[in-house]
Amino acid sequence: MTETAKHENSTPEIEARIRKIQEIRRRCRDLLRDGLSATEHGDFLYDENGLPK
């Protein structure tokens, strides 16, 4: 897609959605930067019996 085509398809709603997604990405990046390891994700998803929370 060319730059011209990108701008032709852009609307304020799409641009606002892109900004929101970028903000979510930044917040997730900051959380992961604090040292959350791949093995700790189970603590958020499963209880002590291994069942979904």
C-alpha cells in the first residue's frame, strides 16, 4: 500500500483506534519490562489446583 493510499483510507475514527492500540501496547511493554517471566503467566490464569480462574 502506498503512502497516498494509506492517507485516503484514514479516518479520524481509525486514527483514534490506532492511538488507543499504541497506548495499550506501551502499557503492556512497561508491565513486561518489570520482569514478568513467561512461566509466571500461569499464576494469573490458573488457581492452586490448576483450574482456570
